[in-house]
Amino acid sequence: MNNTNKLISVRNLTKIFSRGSILFKTYILAVNNVSFEIEMEKPEIFTLAGESGSGKSTLARMLLGLVEPTYGTILYKGKDIVQITNTKNWMWFTKEVQPIFQNPFETFSPLNRVEDYLYDTARNYKMIPKNTDKNSFLKEYLNIFGLSYDEIKGKYPHEFSGGQLQRLSIARALITNPSLLIADEPVSMIDASLRMSVVNLFKELKNRFKVSVIYITHDLATAYYISDKIAIMLRGNIVELGPVEKVLDDPLHPYTKLLKQSIPEPTIETQWDEEIKLSTVEEKEFSLSGCKFAGRCPYVMEICKTQEPEEISVDGRNIKCHLYKKS
Amino acid sequence: MKSIMDLMKHDKQFLIGFLMLIFIIFFSLLSFFSPYDPQDRYVVQRDLPPSAQHILGTNSLGQDVFWFLTFALKNSLIIGILAVVLGRIVAIIIGLLSGYIGGTFDRVITTITDSFIVLPRLPILILLSFILKGNLNFINMALLLAFFDWAWPSKRYRSQILSLKEVEFTNTARFSGRKIYEIIFKEHIPFLIPYIMADAISGFLFAIGMEITLSVLGLTNLDIPTIGTTIFWANYYQSMLKGTWWWISSPIVVLIITVLGFYLLSVSISTFLDPRIRIQSKKTGDK
Amino acid sequence: MKNLESLVKVENLKAYYFSNVYGNERTIKAVDDVSFEIFNNEILGIAGESGCGKTTLLKVLLGITKSPLSIVGGNVIYKLDQEEKNILSFSNGELRNIRWKVVSYIPQGSMNVLNPIRKIKDTFKDFMETHRPDISKDDFDTLIKDYLRSLGLPLEVLNSYPHQLSGGMRQRVTIALSTLCRPKIILADEPTTALDVVVQRGVLQLLKKIQKEEENTLVVVSHDMGIHAHISDRVAIMYAGKIIEIGPKKEIFTNPLHPYTKYLISSLPKLGDKSFKSSIPGSPPPLSNPPKGCRFHERCPESTPMCEKEEPSLVDMGEGHKIACFFVPKGGKV
């Protein structure tokens, strides 16, 4: 496999957290043997979908170099990012890969003006000539996003709404002209009716600015709307991965089916009928030996409780489920 | 400047504290205009009650109480400020290093810090002053006091740094190309400032209080005029029994004004600087 | 149609926040002349973007009027024991009597209100001791266990600490706690924000179940119209401190009248649909300085000069469907 063809290549990525004191340690397998890749030539939006506890945020942090993996490799444009320690490489990496965090109000320090983050980013990555005037740069740049500098000038994070601030966070991330954006639940803290303005922005990023996005969310509706590929995560494992229309129009894995059914669509035609079981104690599900969904799966079989399913390819997607094993 | 005007208008505590502070500074600056040298004794008639010539009367050593007090206050303030500055610098450095470096280094430093915290400061200071008596000039006094006052604040700064390290905007700063020292100074230290201010004032009061305690017990260099040594000499000459009340009460009144003034200032400033209040006063909408 | 017995009448309610921080005076008109009814045995949804005043409305329904919030006008009339009483004139003691027994409140982020150093069963016991002193301590255990069982919650949560439970489970425990005394009205403020999709469904199902079995009233506040589509019987849409549309769920979703309501519904993406969707242009007005006239006119595609000057009041369009707009009731004529 030619690694330099891929924008990002993740292989067997695993993260184990240990909790407890020296005597009584419990281990949590937050991310278990995750592999996927994104091509370099065509920008794409790749969604990592899952509920809380699925490991998607931990995965995002590893991709950003903020958390060290326990095993596995992450190759960005052929370079192993775990090896990035010195400043020069870090500057190169952070120019290429930028984050969008979940809570826009925590993304910026409440004591600093938002515009300073944008201006500093531009200067630090040498995106503008040394003596460029702050006003003229910001006016021009924000115009691209349909934002007026006058509305933003001199303001602190709390003077904005969640949606506005998140758009500014995205604007900041794009200053370095990155090739990859990693957006961790970027719209979950914004009102449902205002999400589209941010979500549409991601679509434009791919089409107009040729930026690939790893979009992390638990909201399948927005995922369907903008992604090309989707990976469904459950307790650290990718249980189904494939083109978004395939996976969401016709889900194979029982967990994907459950996720799809639970989306509260704003129409009265589809109503929830069956009652579902929820998991009780998170740690318990993590420590199950077989498939992590065995406790809640309506199609559970004996083998599911003892053996972890292997990844197999079914109908154009990768899936981890005993139901589809060809014996 | 606008902030100070705002504070003065709306916060009575700040106004009163600020006025008291102005008074204190003014009073100690008067020492530069004193017609008498505080080291001279028996230059005026002894034990005179307050009058037009001697505003606060004279003491049993033949000195004008008012002018002597200006020196006393000035020196006490200097010792207090020196002690605080030295102590806080050490506390900030250790707290920051400990918080940022973490790991074994942090554990070692924390153990040392904790040992300092449990030291009984007064008895040890008494002992040390007794030993060092002759050599206790300004600088040494300040150093000694600072030595015992850095531990507790450094723990507070460390815990603030620990939580700031994990906060999301620290990551944003890293991805904005900010270098480590920029992050420390631009992003994190502003959150420490309210604590530093509140600490500084309580440290200042500790230093002054300790100096007075030691002086009153006769353990410092009694030739240097400070609030504490004034009280010592007043006691030595039994000012209360003899009826020369102006000698012992005036340093105490000045002390009370100093303490109250700084306390009120610290409370109102740290409320004002509290990031949460600052954010609230900038918020526009509400539910 | 269900029994339309009125339980709570809100009449011209005005509740403002007055704040004065270092000389910065501000009046925030969170609830500005709101009138509606809450019926027995129904689920009423209150929808609207953040900052429209929904949470304040709930607080006032509960009688929580601590400074800086104060009631500037209007009444909140509860039907208690066949008598109509305005709770805004209740004393603290009278309010305490109705809280948790007549009306209970599930605040936003309530999954975090459980005491982290006490086991769930102890928190339940504390609650019982305070609010049901009539029940003997020996009966506590059975009562609590029976209730949890009836809700479909596993009994093992009782022996756990809050941090051992997932966010969704904590939320359901809080719901169980606040409905233990079988209140007549349950006020739930964004009960599923910050919860995942599947967990959200479980929590909403629980609320629905409680309402169905007790035949009481549930008021659900949420900015997500999808939630209202699945759980509410009637929906009231709030905007900038006012109710701009209210009606039965079927009406609202098949025939939304107010331009804002239409936006709220159409701005939500649907599975299987990749066609372009947009959110409402602009942002909600600040409650400290709402625009003159119809509060929505600055973002409304149908705005007319009259909309900028005068405020529309709620007009009955039939079948319990009311709307506050100049444009629509006239058949969409300008």
C-alpha cells in the first residue's frame, strides 16, 4: 500500500486508559484497533458517528496529536504524527491539521478578544506579510465567510451567540489553509434550528476550499447531509464503515439500525413504537468480553457474548458483526 | 483609568479603601519633610501632650511622635512590600513550574511546599529573630518573612495552572501557533491575577503583622523606626501607665487604617477582577 | 379529544431581569406579555431558540422569582383542590407546599444535580424524608423500589454513585426523583440536551410513560422541533419573550403558519434528504433591547412596514391553533 497517496492513514489505533490506584487498577479500552484512511486527491467529509463513550473524542484527540496512542499508527501525508515532538514539525503539522472544538465558548479564552486569535494565527503561520494591518486583513478575510469585521471588532467570546462563535472558530482554523479539519461535535451545542449555517459551511469547505473534514458527531441527520463516508463507533470499535448513503439508507449492523431509528425527525409520520433498553453502568459495557452491543442487541446470539466479531467486508462496507459472518 | 473611576463610583468598599491608601501613602511620604531625624533622641521636651507645635505630642525619648511615626509607617510599609514581592515571586515561579512540568518534579516540589505549610511560623520566627537579632535590617527582615509566606499561595497557583492546562482554549492557542511562553503569559496568567492580588494583600498584612509581633516582643533591631518598634518603646517606657497615651495609640490607629484600607481594596479589586464578574459585565443577552 | 380541563392559566405574564453591575444597568425582558393555558392530561411542548425566555417561563410557573428576576405584571393561576389560586401571591411556605407535590421541575443539566458523594438510594431517602414525612422510614425502601420498577429502571442504580452511571441514566434517575411524589405538573427544561440520540429516546420514552400512567401534565421545553414531533400533544413556539404560535401538534407540523415556525421545522435535516437546507438568517434579538413592532420582523421574509411598528397579538385560527402575525391571518396578503 502506498502511504503517500493518503492524506491520513490510521492503522490499528488503540488507546487504553487506566483508572484507580496502584493496587486496584481498571483498564478502559477507549479506542480499540481502529483503522481507516482518507485519500489525498479528492477532499472528502468523513464522519465518525457514535454516542458518548464510543471513543470518538479520544480518537479525535489522538488525530490532533493531543493524546498519545497506546498502540497503532497515525500517518499524516506519510509522516508519523506520534513522532512529532520538536517545534518545527509541530508548526508544520498544526498548519496542515486544525481542530474545531465542541464548545465554542471554551474554544476561546473569555478574557481575550476573538479577533486576536485570528490575527495571531495569521501572523504565526506567516499567512500574511509581516507588517499587515490587522483591520484590513480581518475585514478582507471575514468577508469570505460573509461576516462583517465591524460586528466582531473588540468583542469578547461571551458577546457572541454559540452559532456565531463557532463560525469564527472555523474561520480561525482555516487561516492556515489546512488540508484537514477535525471537527469534534461542532454543532451539538448550537440550537437545532441554527445548526445548518455551520453545517453548510463544512460542505462549502469541501467543495470550494478543497479541505477534507473528519466530522465527529452523534447526530446522524447532519452526518447524512454532508458526509461522503461514515464510520459508526461503539465503545471504541468501528462497527460499520462505508459510504454514507449505503450505511444510513440501508444499515446492516443492529447498532446502526438503532441509531437510525432513534433520530427525532421533525415530522409526525414516523413515531417511535418499540421501547428500547438503555445501558446502565458504562464501565460494565466496556468490560464485556464479546461484542459490546451484546447487552442491548435485539439479534444477539450466544457467540456474541463471548467472542469479539472480526472486521469483514459486506456490501461495500466494513462491518464487525457475527450476523454477517460467512461460515 | 476608567475602571478605577467605575469602581470608585459603584463600590463603596473600594472608595473607602482607596482613600485610606492615599492617606497612608501621603503620611509616609511626609517623612521626607521631617525636621527631625528619627535616630536623634532628646531633641524636644519629653512627654508633652498633643499641641500646635507637636501634633501628636512627644515621647519619653524626647522625640516628636508625629514625625517619628511618618518614618515608622514608611519603614513598615517598605518591609511589608519587600516581603510580599519576594514571597510572591517565589510562589509564582514554584507554582507555575510545578503545575506545568508535572510528574515527579511536581510531586517533589509539592512535598516540600506542604512541609513549609505546616511549619508553625510564629514560634520559629521568634526563635530566628532571637538568634539573628543584631543582623535584622530591612532586607533580612523582608527575606525572613518572605521565606515563610510563599508556600500556601504557590499551591493555589499550581492548582489554577493544572486546570488551565486542560482547558480547551489552551489547545486553540497551540493550534494558533502560540509558543509556550505566549500561552503562559497571554492565556493563563490573566486568570491568576485576581488570586495574586488577593494573596498579595493578605501576604502584606501577614508581613506587617509579623514584624509588629516580633518588634513588640523586642526581637528585632529596635533602632529602626517601625510601627512595631514604636509600640515596643512605648511599652518599655510604660506609656499607658504614665499617661502618654498619644505615644502608644497613634501607631495603633495608623496600623488599623493601613490594615482596613488594604483589606477593603483587596476584596473589591479581586471581586472586580474575578473573570466571572468581568464576563457578566460584558454579556449582552440573557435567558 | 382529550379532556380539556384547565390546570394552569397564564395571563399577560411579564417577568424581567434587572441587573446592575458596576453601573451597567440592564433590563432583560425574558417573558413579555405571555398568555396561555395548560390542560390536564397533556404534554405541552415549548419550542424556541436559546435565549427566547423559555427557561424563565418555567421558573415563573414554579414560583421561583428570586432577584434579579422579578414579576412585572400578570398572573399564574393554578387550579388547586377545585380552587383557582394565583401562585405569584403565594408566600414561601405555600410555594414549598406545592413544589414537588403539585408541580415539579427538572432543570437543564439536571443529570449533574445528584450529590456525587452519596449513593443514589441515600439521595432518594433524603428526598422522601423531606417531602413525605407522612411515610414511615421502613416503607421508604419498598416505595422507591416499586417506583423504579414501574419506570423500567434497573434496581442496581440504587447502590451506585452518580459518577458510575451514564449521563442518560443519571437523567432518568433525576426524573424518577422529581416525580416520586406524583406531581400534577412536571416542568422539564431541555431534558435531553447533551444526551446522545439513543439515550435521548430512552429519556423521552420514560417521560411519556410517566405521563400516560399518571395522566398528569408534562411541559417540555426544547429547541429541537424533532423532539416535539415525537412527544408533545400541543406545541407553543416562543420568540424573544413572546408566544408567537400555539396549537395541536398535528396542526403545527402539517400546517405551520408563522414564518418562524416554518423555519424551525424546515431547518432540520432529514435522513435520506441531501437537498440544501438553511437555518434562519440572522440571530435572535437581545432580550435587553428587543426590536419594536413584531419581534421577528428583522428576520422575517414576509415583513411589511406595519410589522415594524405594531406588535401582533395571538389570533385564533380554529382548532386551538393560534398565531401572532399580521400577514398570515389575512390569507397571506400584504
